[in-house]
Amino acid sequence: MAYPITLKVISSNSTMSALSDRLLQARKDKGLSQQQLAKLAKVHFTNVGKYERGEAVPSADVFNRIAKALEVSPDFLLNGTLQDKAHAAFSDEELLAQFRKIEQLPANKKKLVKEFLDAFIFKSDLQKQLAS
């Protein structure tokens, strides 16, 4: 009989913490106990607890089975929502807030903002090239 290998986290603790938090929240949102999720994903329930506490990471196969059981994408469990990704990618909170407001604009106004940004970036790139 093959025994599952549990991998210890070597990468970023914040990434693992976010993964374990999203896994826990997705399980609760689905209304499942750790035992129920474990049964659906065909893993031992103690492993689900380890994953949720950030003590271990599932293999790729187990990870995909967990995502399927929770009816979420593996990308969501790893990276969160688009808003989570944007928040992680932007250090300028004011700019991120402005982009969120722009998303709410009608399509024609969003198009104008994009055209303005393209023109501004093009001009900035051109100035850099001419300065070199």
C-alpha cells in the first residue's frame, strides 16, 4: 500500500497562510466538515486539518480533488480572487482604489480611460527612449 507524502512548506509563509485561509473559508462556505471534505477528496480528515492550519500542502492530485469537491478552481485556492491578486500586485492603495472605481464606469468611459492611459504610457516610454 502506498502512503501519501505530506510536503512541508518551503515557500512563502504568507502564500501558505493565504492558501490555508481560502481553503478553510471555501469549506465553510460549502457547509462541509473536515471529515466530509476529506471523504469527497479521498484523503484522511487529519490531512485536511493540516492543510487548513498551514502545516502541510497537498500534492497536486489531492489539491485538485479538494478544489473539485469545494467547487472552486485550484487557481482560486492558490491566488484568491482577481481583487486579491490586484491588492497583492499594487503597493499604491490610492491607485488601486481608482482602478476599482474605473471598473464601475460604463464601457464607453472605461474605453476613454484606457486610451488616456495608453497615450500617457506611450509618451512616458518615448521620453525615456529619447533621454537615453
